[in-house]
Amino acid sequence: MDCLNVLFKKEVFGMKGKMMRLPILVILCLTVGLGGCAGNTKSTKTQDIVESGSDSQIAELEDGLISEGQENKSEFFDPFDESGPAQVKDYDPLEPVNSAIFEFNYRVDKYVVKPVAQVYNFFIPPDVQQSFSNVFQNIRFVPRLFNNLLQAKFQGAGIELSRFLINSTLGVGGLFDPAKIMFELETPQEDLGQTFGTYGVPPGPFLMIPLLGPFTLRDGIGFIGDTFLDPFNWLVLPIFEIADAPRLIQHDPTISYARLGMSAGETVNLRSLTLEKFQGVEEGTLDLYGAVRNAYLQQRLKAIQE
């Protein structure tokens, strides 16, 4: 695969590469399916066209997994090393179908998303791209807030609310992130799939979704739930109607075009931000599908345990 194409350079798979392979592959798989509804961490993925990976949240993985891996590489284990700790079983009864979808997503990214992102990257400065990403992140705070509350992470809920208020005001509608820069307010992103996991719901079979990327059955249901939790989806650009509910935009075709444009824009913007990180992964991995699947499952397990 929302997610792949060209990451680090071959050297990355030397000594350092082995330690960093998990975060790289997680980011990879979450960009190959960049999804786009609007809702949660891995969830609101307007991560639509890329291959395997969500919203859905590369920014989180980038800030969390990559920087964490650089500072404490020993914390990560090689997804190819079966002797490593916290191994999860790859329950993948639909592997032939999933593998075919993975290949489809990979080619969509390679021949459509990545070339468009390269042109976009040529004209749009990185700082502007990051500001766009900040806006998408900011408007989707509600599902993250609710999931912190559902997991009794009240400090995290307070941080999410504080971040939204600060970034919406001092950050000019979320274009900037003064909550992090000035107040050092950060918290792991939470989604409904993680919430289900904390209550003991098993992940179920692994699923690869066209244009969205990797999920488990539990995370897929959580993704749908987060979509409903996000008021943006029923007040601003509604994807379903609620009787007598206020709507910022009334014209249905306008809503459809606006959502399509937003999803495409977020996907291209996110892919542009991660162009260099996806360099060469497929060249250094014999079983790319298996590596992406394993890395995704490991990352989700780690997120639930935090």
C-alpha cells in the first residue's frame, strides 16, 4: 500500500533500520490508507486515497512513534522478530482478499497520490502544509475528547479540550499549535477502537479496506462510531441528516463536493508531508503486506496498553 513508497534510504534497513522498522511501517501502513471521514485519531482519516493507513493521524505517529524511536530505539521491536515482546497473532482469515486490496491501494498511491503530492509539495511550502494538517487535527477534537472520557482518562480529556481552545484562538483557528509550543500540552490520541480494546473487546480479523488501509474488525467499527461522534459530520458538512438539526450548509450537492475536496486535499497534503518517509520500504522488505499487517497490529496493541 492508508502508504508506502519511498522511505528513508536503503541504509535505514541496516543496523538502525532494524530498530526503526516498526514505526516506519506503521506510518507507512497508515498513509497508504489515509481515509477521510472526520472523527478520530486513526479514525478521521481523511486519509482516503493513499494506500494503507489513517485518520487519520500520521501526525500523531510521526511525533510519537518516530521521535520516540529516535530517542529510545530499544523500546521498539522488530516486527519480523518473532521472539520480541508483546507479539500479537496475525488473525487474517481473509488474507487473499486483503492482499489483493493492499496491492490495489499500493498502486493507487504509487501512480496517483504520490505524483500529485510531489507536484503539490513543489508549490506549497512545508510550513503551510503543516498548518493545513493542524487545522484538520484541530476540528476533530470531539471524538478524541469523548474517547478519553470513555476510558476514564480525565487528564487527557482536559488536555484535548485545552488544546482545542488555545489552538482555535491563539492558533488562529488551528493553523498553528501554540498549545504544544507555548504550553507543552500533548496527549496520545484516542479513538473508539482503542476504547473498545481497553474494555476487553478482541480485535477480530484483520481487514484491508480499499482506499482506507488496514483495520481490524474492532477498529473498523470504532472508525464508524467515531464518525458519528464527530459533530462536524452532522452540523458542518453532514454525511447524514438529523431532523431539524442546524446545518451550516443546506445544499446537498455542495456538501458532497466539499467533502470530496476536503478528503482529497487532506490526503494529498498528508502524503506530501510524508514523501521522504516512505522512500524505499518496499525495496527492503520481502513480504510488504505481512510487514504492514504486523506493524499495524503491534502499533494498535501498544496504543491500547498506554
